[in-house]
Amino acid sequence: MSAIAPPSFIRQFQIIPLVSVAAVGIAWQLLALSGYFGMALPSPVDVIRQFLQMIQEPISGVSLLGHIWASMFRVLSAFFIAVIIGIPLGLFMGWNKKVEAIVKPIFEIFRPIPPIAWIPLAILWFGIDEAPKIYICFIGAFVPVVMNAYTGIRFTDPLLLDAARMLGASKKQQFLEVAVPAALPAVFAGLQNGISLSWMCVLAAEMVGATKGVGYLILAGMNMDNPSMIICGMLIIGAVGAAIAAGLRLAERKILPWKREIAQ
Amino acid sequence: MKQKLAAEKVFKSFRRTDGTVIEILNDINITVNENELLVILGPGQCGKTVFLKLVAGLDTPSAGKILMDGQPVTGPSPTRGMVFQKYALMQWKTVIENVGLGLKLNGVSRSERDDKAERLIKLVGLSGFERAYPDQLSGGMKQRVGIARAYCTDPEVLLMDEPFGALDAQTRYQMEDEVLRIWEEAKRTVVFVTNNIEEAIYLGDRIVLLSKCPAHVKAEYEIDLPRPRAFTDPLFLELRHRIADNSDLAL
Amino acid sequence: MAKEERINTCPETPSGRGAATAGSMLWLSVLSLIAFFLFWYVIVQFGFISRTLLASPEDVIRTFWFKLSHRAPDGATLGQNFKASLLLALTGYISAVVIGVPLGLLMGWYKKLDEMVRPLFELIRPIPPIAWIPLAILWFGIGLAAKAYIIWLSAFVPSVINSYFGIKLTDPVLINCVRTFGAGKWESFLKVGVPAALPMVFTGLRLSLSSAWMTLVAAELLASTEGLGYMIQMGRTLARPDIIIVGMLTIGFTGAAMAFGLEKLESKITPWRKQ
């Protein structure tokens, strides 16, 4: 596939949203004002007002930043553990047929089970506190991290391995000097998928039972019959998720300076 | 003339996934003399690369022997350097890191590696590009890196697998001259595989012509013309005519 | 030399991977699975982990058979829960992709449509479907409507995105080729754009399916009185890990089966696609 998006597309992307978002905003405001949906649809103004209030006053005893940090902490701890265990596991599975034969079948039993389906079991095991949430987020991140590292190594270009062998590389050197660096882009794709899945899992875990966190926030909004708060929470969730993804992309560009961007 | 490499009664077949067997090499007997530039010429898909891999030690013959200095070749080794058609450079390493890779794998210190690599980068005409990544280089430049890398471990034999096949015509002519220049400056035994008749006559001391699959040696030609050779020289053209008439077409 | 002697029976193995026959690898896998189940059985049977926390494999199997025909203790048989979940998931999924795929394809092809729809889409996209649950409950109450909405949304987004990029990444050489034959914009869309985009469309379908199924589980955990998600939630309330595990495995298996079915469909419709 050699097509590259025309440059005008990128320019448009920056100009058009300003116009269209304004249009959407106005339409939304009018719709809310018309009262057609009643209390259920707050206007953009209501949402902004609510947002400002949330910045100033704590919700259920915790500031807005406190809620955001609570969720982020769970995701980041889980992600960290998933990465430490998952990347080496995936890499070895992809490189060594024996390791693959031992680990893969067990992995394949657990893989199709959505991380969210683990929530009841996790709560049964760990109670309702930090542990089950971190566990769920771990499961969410673990699977993509392992799978991507695994396929990354499996599809190592045999030509590169041949070149290394000609230069005198031992098996271990082939792994460390060729296969692993070649798999890094795939590993990073796994990290992206893993952390975004983890982010979704923390929401679900928090909605089932929590006293703080962004998932708790939107649930609180629901319990307080406050759609503005819910919408604020949703937008914050979206923004934080996007920020995390952007952060990871930045890290990737630093660590893999040779990787050329495919024009999007 | 000392014999550097020898292929004796070499056969190679592969078993496909559906169980059928396909014969690639059929009773190949080739010798290569020390510091000679031997060209293996043949139509596409006829087993030239397979044969070169056997000489390299990346694969083993189904029957027959590959010998270097009279000893059987059992596996890849830095005494045989290889240059690949698709360059096979490590994208994540800079030019100097790529060139020095063979030394790194053998435990040579960083400063020694970089010294040697820099000299070779100069030899292939890429001074100034030491810190560049392969993605930033043109095809011809990438192949120069490939050649420098192969030379860096001081191999006794250089194996080149259609190294200019992926380049455009202009660059190809240029690289042919470059290879000769480098070879004159640092003499090695070279086995050069190609499907291009002009390239074969331009470069080779001797040409071994392979048939189409399953391949056997059709003919051998000694090229007595002094270098640098001219593509338009009547002797060149006559030889080209002779070889072309004898060549099989690949489908 | 006899022909048989020349044949190299060892298939080309990529260098570096442990070279061993496929047969011995299979044995390792089988032994590994046996060891796993044995370990599971032992830690429950000998009390290392209490039965209220983890059901042993035999409990799971027994409960599985039991649930096939008994409604207790959560109110529905396994089959009923399964059907409810599957129906909901498929309805949400199919209605979402039927709108999402064409929308994505058209957005990729017609710039005007892209400009109109994009900003709204980009606003919605970063919000995980699960985050919609409280709003959906507030709007529609606990029940079918809320669940259906969220599942629909979660399947909608990946379909649009992947179809969009499928079209955008069509090789312009192909498009130009067809235009030299005199094809207009709509015709080249149908004849070149859409077929070329099909592989990515299927990627989108796969992502939408897994997204829908995952969101279904979440929705049923939080906003439902039937279905597999509800069943495992009840399992926790009743401290019945065996029910939870039966539910989890059913969920996993169904998800895998649907993905497999989609793969088969894909190889039928895009036989040219190399894996």
C-alpha cells in the first residue's frame, strides 16, 4: 500500500473542526434550550458551568484532580506490572518454540475472556478496594502486550537473521541484536493497545464499586441525577485517554527515532 | 592457482507443505580460485541464491559437499561475508553501527570497531554518513553499507547475491564500477550471482552459466578482456552474443 | 545417485528458533495443559484456596451441566442467558456495522462528507463506550435500550474508522487506472475503492465485534437483569465462583467462536488476502 493522504487533508483537519464544532455546539445549545429532552440533555453552557464547579469543589470528598489521579494510578501500576512480565514473556514465546508450546495453550484459554468478565471473580477474591481494580487493568493490558510482542518476534525478517548469522552471531545474539530491536515497533503497538484497554477496564471496575476515580465520578453523576456531571466526566475520560495515547506516541518517537511515520 | 572454494556433486531439493518435492540444484560442480571474481549467471528463479546460501553455510546440500580450503562448510561464519539483494541492513542501527556489527558480535571494543568501520565507510565512498539511518539512504548507498559491513570482518570470501538487482540502471552501472574498485583495493575471492549478462561479462574473471530449474552447470566462460571493460567492445559483444544464445529463459 | 537419497527431509526452519519437530511441540502443549488443570484441581481440592473463592475444575463442569437445565440460582438457565446475550450483542453489532461501514467508506471517498461528520466523530471517539453507561442509564433506565445503545456505539466507532482508512489508503495508481477507462467518481468508488478497502473493513468488523462483545459484558454487569454478564455478577453476589467461571468460559468461548466465524466469512469474501 503506497497511498499517502494528500497534504490538504492535514490542513483541513486543523481548520474545519473550529467551524464544525461551533456548529455542533450551537445545535446542541438550541436543542437543550428547546426542552425537548427535558432535564436529560443539559446545554453546553450547563456542562461548562458544571465543569468549573467540579474544578473548585471536591466531589464526595475528593478533588477532581484527585479522582483523575486515582484512576491513573490504578492504570499505571497495572500497566507497569503487565509490561515487566508481558514483554519478556511475549518475546520469548515468539523466539523459542518450546516456550511457545508450553505457554500458548494456557494463554489461548484465557485470551478470549474479556478482562471485564474478570470483575466479579476479582471482587470475590480481593474485595472492593484497589487490588481488584489493578488486577483487572493488569489483565486488560497483559494480553495485548504479550500478543504484540509475540507476533513481533515471530515475524522477524529471516533475511536479517541470515545477515547476522553470516557475521557470526550466536542464537542469543540473533535474539538480542536482531529479533528484539526489529520487534520494538510491534511491542509499542502492544503498549498502545494495552494501555487504552486498561483505561477502559479501570472505568468498568470503578463503576462496579469505588469511592474515587473518574469511573466513580460518572456513576456519582448518575446517582445524583446530574447529567452535566456525567458529560463532564465523559469528556475528561476521553481527554485523559487521548493524552495518555499521545504521551506513549511521544515516547515511541524518542525511543525509536528511526521509525518513519506513515502519513495519516 | 589455489582453489579456495569447491562445490562437489551438489544436489538440493525442498519438500513443499503439500508433500511434493521440488529439485532446485542438480549435480553442481564448481570451483573458485583464490582472489578470483567468479560470476554465477543464470535465469531468474533457477537456484542461484539457493546455491549461494549453501556456499555461505546458511543451508546444507541434500547431497554433495561444499568445501572451503578443502574443509567442509558446516555453517555460516564471518570468514565468508555476504551481500544481499535486499540489503538486509538493521533499520535501527546507524551506518557505522551496521558496518561494525560483525566485530561487535565477536567482542571487539567500541573504539576499535568504529575505527575499522570508518575506514571501510571511506573505502565505499560514504564518508559523512556514519550517523545516518538506513531509511535515509538511497538504494545504492544502502548497498555500499552492505558491502562495507561484509568487508568489516575481514572475510576470505565475499558472496554477493544479485546485489544490484534492486537498483535502477544508472546506479547499477555505477555500483559495478564501485565493486571493481573496492575489489582491486582489497582483493578477496568473490562469488557474484546475477541474471544480467552484461554485468556478468563486465565484472567476472570467469562466468559459470546455470540452466533453468532444476539447475545444472551449462557452460563456463573465461573472460580474458583487460579491465576496465567496455560494453561496446566487439569482443565483449561477441561473448555476450555467445552466452545469450546458450542461456535458458525463465518463465 | 538414487533420487530418495537426495531429498532433504528437514523443512527450512527460520534460523534462531529452537529446531524441533512439530510432534514433540504438540506433546509439550498437551503436557502443559494437563499440568495446568492438575495444578488448578490440586490447589482447590487440598484446600490451598478455599472453595468459596475458587471452584475446582470438576465443580465447574458439574455446574455447567447443572446450569444447562436449571434456572437456579440466578433465575435463568445457561442457555437462556447465552441466548439473551448473543441476541443483544448481534443486534447491536449488525445494526452498527451496517451503518458504520458505508459511512466510513463514503467519508473516506467524499471529502465534503468527511468535513461534515469528522468533528462530531472526533469528539465522540476518545470516549470509551463504557463511559456512556451512566448517561445511557439516566436516559433510558436499566434495561434493553441502554444496553443496546452502548453496544451499538462501541461497534460503530471501529467500523467507521477502519473503513475510512481502508478507502484512504487505496493505491491511487489503481484509481487512476480505472479513471483512464472513463469511470466516474461513484463508479470508481464501487469498483476500486470498496474492494481495495475490504481487508481493512474486515479488520474493523473484527474490532467492532470484540468491542461489542466486551461492552455487552460490561453493560450486563451494570445494567441488566439477564444475560451472561448478569449471571456472573449474580455468581459473585451468591459467592458461587463455579457459576462465575462457567459464565466466564462461556463468554470467552462465544467470543472466540464468533471471531472464528468472521474469519471464515472473510476468507470467503476476500480470497485474495494473504495472511
